[in-house]
Amino acid sequence: MAGIHARAMPRASLVTLIALLVIAGVCWWYLFDLAADMSAMASGGTMMLKEWTPVYFVMMLLMWSVMMVAMMAPSAALMVLLYRQVVRSNKLAREALGTGLFCAGYFVLWTLFSLLATSLQWLFEEWALLSPMMRSQSAALSGVILMVAGLYQFSSLKQACLKHCRGPLFFITRHWRPGLGGAFEMGVIHGAYCVGCCGALMALLFVGGIMDLLVIAAISVIVLLEKTVPGGEWLAKGVGVTAIALGIAVIVSA
């Protein structure tokens, strides 16, 4: 049995998978620690909105960036492993460095997304739409985000991006770029498809709580299932229906 598993996953691929899981684990540890600090401040009555200085903006950007790595690394693992396998089998680039550059390009896009999310958080707080626990305190805002995210699940852009995310081999054959520069470029392209696929779901963090670990975990599981299980396209539409229904309910009950 051990021999079968060894042949099924070469040592280099196993090392890559472990590295991705360790990185995701460290990011989750950071989120748990930060959430615990926020809960302690809230229970002690000291939780309040912070002034948005440049330093605080960078701190929030770091928080969002780490969160995106924690949420997206598991669902990106299959694509990363396939890229490394193709490079190794065909000796197309320096295997380890190329894989690292692919991952770097991928997370550059999610860092840019984090910059957008941080800017939205700043605006929402300036407009008094978020609570000190970084959760929407506006029924209108919550309802609109839920409905927009739900409708996006049915869009042609969502379906096109999800197709690329669900088909690593399809992506590799359509977007292959040679060399180390090509590895980074492919990571950027794949990151763009993943942002197009999952960015609207990340907006739900504003509704459930940016640092609510249950909400973060739930969205992470939805992202993973949409990309990996049979019928993921239908799951995406089911999530869309649920989000739209919840959005209507939130606004009607306000």
C-alpha cells in the first residue's frame, strides 16, 4: 500500500503539498490568534473602531492577505501540483523555483484583491456601516451584498472562471508559458481566474464578520467544494439561490 501511494504521489509533489498545507496552517494560526485577541477585547468592553492611519491600513491589508492565503491555498493545491508534475516530466524549467514563482504570481492577485477589500472596509467603517467586530450593522448593506454575490454565482464570468479553476489540465493546456517568467505569469493568470471565481464569495465576510472564524471556514469549504467535487457548477448556483434568498429576507425583515 505504501508503495502504491509513493508511486501515486512523487516525493517532490508530496513536499509541495506539505509546504502548501503548512503555509495554510500558519495563516490559520495567525487568524485564530487575531480572532482570540478581538474576542478578549470585546468581552472586556474595550473593542472599538480604530482610526485609519497608514500603519493601521497596512495592518488590515496584512490581515486580509493572510486570510486569502489561508482560504485559497487548499483549493489551489491541485493546480500547483499539476504544474510541478508537468515541469518535472518535461524538464521545462527549474522545478522547485518555477513552482514557487507560480504560487507567488497566484497570491499577487489575491494580495491585490486584499487591497481592494481593505479599501472597502475603510469606506464602510467611515460610513458607520461596520461594527467594531468588523461585521455589517446595516441591513441594507448586508442584503445588497448577499443578493449581488448570489446573482454573480449565475453570471457567465463566474462560470467561465470556475471552469478554469475546476480543470487544472484545461488551464495548463490553454495558458502554458515556458520558463521561470512564464511560471510567474501563469500564476498571475490563474490567480485572476480564481479572483473572478471566488471574489464575490469573499464579500460575504462583510456580512458575517471579517474575523468570524466560522464564516471564514464556511466560505473556504464552499470554495473548495465548488472547485473539486462533481457538480461543483450546480453547487455554485445553489449557493447563489441561498444568498439571494437570505439577502431578500434580511432587507424585508429590517
